[in-house]
Amino acid sequence: MALNRIILWLGYSFLYAATLMAISALAGFAFGELEQASIFGGITIGISLLGAVFVFSTRMMPGKESFTEALTFLIAFWLVMPLVVMLPFLLSNITNSPIQAYFEGVSAITTTGASSLDPDQLPKTLHIWRSLVQWSGGVIVATFAVVILAALNLKGTGVHRSLLFTFKKGELWQQLLSVSQIIILIYGLVSLVCFTFLVASGTSVFEAICLSLTSVSTGGLTPSGEPLAFYVHGIGLFALCLSCFLGAVNVAVLWDILRNRTLFDLNKLISNVEHRSLIVLIGVIFVIGCFYTDFEHFMTVLPEAIFFASSTGYDYHVIGVEMVPPVILISIALIGGSALSTTGGLKLIRILLLFKHLDTDMDRLTHPTRVVPVLFRGQRLADSAFLSIWMYFVGYTMVFAAGILLLAGAGLEFSVAVASSAASVSNMGPLLAATMPATGFEDFTAAQMLIASTLMLIGRIEVLAAFAFFSPRLWRS
């Protein structure tokens, strides 16, 4: 294995993190929070030096990356980068617990949106830092999904075909750079439009920055403990809903629309089977939410339905989707959004394919001698194509169940353990508050936070990728 290549990529990752810290330091000076600015400035220097050492000590070494190196870098990145993200929380004396700081770092970079801290007690500089990390985490999640997971055939069948999928052996870092630039362009445009409309509708610049960054990344962390209805109104709310929706759709489709700029390609945004399913899911949440609120709060249930289906989970109003029975909300959270998006969960495309396979198998049961091919979106799919999907479904279920047992064993009530495991592995932290309003992540012990952090990382790494990393067969190959 070319370890020098992995060290090189981690070095570049440290330099990128240092850039975000430098931006946060400048924000601290602008806000007049000089202590926070100095802390971020000091961390920036330290991380920059470490990244520079990694890069300059390995960049001239020969080596070509293989799929094994790509998978190793994927695992190493998600384990190491939260250690960098946690430093501002720890050094700012926001928390004295390294585990709590690591929990916050994992939650931010995985765009889970779970927090044990009171947002009203945090300095503005830390809010900017969390928002930048969430936005960057969204870009990273989508980039890894396109470049690494797609190349390893861990994406599942039926993902939208695009010019983004061009992995070549020995060109991993170049591909990561090129794809990330495309995704940064797409998410940057969405964030800029969202920010503009938020400010135009009366939202403060600071709050608009935070929300525009965390909406398209489906992060879910907000700059205030109050519901969004207190400071987001009118066209700003519409822009926020649209930003969350676009963050939940397939980024390859968005790229094709942006690249071609034709009405035909714009139609793909709605005609895509995943996106239609996402719209149906929003409608289901909306109807059920209206039913449980006696149809009196449909104007607040609708935006919350969009926020929930996109896995952002913003709390727009005191009365909303939290009135829906927890079992329904947990099921929807575990389903997730589109493939190649920042959402977590199983992903809609996998669920659709499993139902299609089930329908075909039912036909085969009624006519045992009949040859019934599986057709999906005009393509004939072999039975072997569903093997990885079933494996993923089984593996995801095992991780979810193991999370419940571990959290319950660590002291949580069983119902809270179920909601917490679902919120963590589906990377939808606000799910816990929506289903168990009497319990929050701030009530977690160090052991419970460590378990939840592990589940968040597994959810982001993708279950099969995590399992494959520990497979002796992979390393022998």
C-alpha cells in the first residue's frame, strides 16, 4: 500500500481545514471577539504547519493509488478530521470534555446536525466555524460519493449517469479536486442565492450566512435556539426550503443541468425517479403532519416537511412535524434522500430497487417457470446487481440494531436509544428532538456520545465501505 499517498492527501486536507480556520479567525476579528480570533489564528498556524510537513515530505514520492488506498483514505479522513474540527471547541473552553468536543466535530463534518451545546451561549465565531465545516462536509460527502464510493461500486444500482464518474487508477487526488470544484460551484451558487433572499426578507446577515451554509449541506445546526419562524419569513423561507431540497437531490443531475443549461435538462430535476420519490415523501409527511395538527398549522408543517425529508431537520415552529408519531419519523429518516447527495439513510434509490425486485419475485412465485427480468428506468438489471443492495440493507439494519443495544446498555431508555441510534446512523441529529423532546444530546454521557459519534461516522463512510475495510480479502487483493 502506498501510505505516502494517504499521508499526502491528509496533508492537503489539513491545509483546507486551516483555510476554514483562517476565515473563522477573520470573522472573529469582524465580530470583535478577539479571544476567539486569536484561538483560531493559533490553530490555523499549527494545522498549516502539520499539513505542510505532510505534503512536502511525500509529494515527490512516486506511487499510484489503488482502490485499497482510496478506501483507506476514506476511513482515515473521517476518523482524523473530526480531531481537527474539535480543536476550537476544546481550546475555547466551550467544553472541558475531549469526547464532547469530538462529538461536536463529528456531528459538524458529517452534517448530522446533532449538538450538545446551547447555540445561544456560543460565540458568533464558533457558529461561523460550525457552519463552514457543515458546508464543507456536504461538499466532501458528495465528492467522496462520486469519486470513491461510486468507483468501489458501493453506490447501488440506478444512480444517475454523468460525466462525473471518470475514476482512473492513479488519479484519485486529481479526481477529488476536479469533482469537488464542480460541487463547490453548485453548492456555492445555491448558498449565495439562499443568502441573498434571506437578507432581503429581513434575516440578519449573520443568521443568513449560517443558514445558507447549513441548508444546502442539510446540516441542520442553527445560529439560535429559537425556531426559525422567529427570524425567517416570506421569500427567505421559500429560498431556505429550496436550498434544503436541492441539497437532498442527486448532485450529478444538478451538474448536468448547470452544464447544459437547457429546459430539457431542467425537466430532469423533476422527472428523475429519486426526486419524484423525494417530493412524494415530502407530501406524505405534510399530509400526516396536517392530520396530527388538525389541519390548523399546514403553513408551518409544509416547510418542516421539506426540512425533514431533506434530513436537514430545521425546527421552523413550535408546532410541526414533531406531532407525527415517532415511528413514522424514524422510518422516514432511515430511508434518507437521493443518492450522491448530502443526505444520510439508506437512500431512496435503494428502497425503490428493493421494492422493484420484490415485485418481480412475486411474479416469479406465481409463475415458477416464467422468465421475468427486472426492469428499472428502461434498463434490464441482473439479479446479481441487487446483491450489494441487499447486503447494504442487512448491514445498515445490523448497525442500527447494534447502536440501539449499545446506547441502551450505556444507560439510555430503550425508546430514546432507538431514536438516538436512528438519528446518528441516518446523519439526522434533529430527529432526536422531534421524536423525544424531553431528551437532548446535552444529556448524553461521554460513553453515549462516543457511541453516537461512531454511528455518525459509519453512516457517512457507508456501511459496506466500513465493513470492506475490515475484510481480509480486500487487503489480500
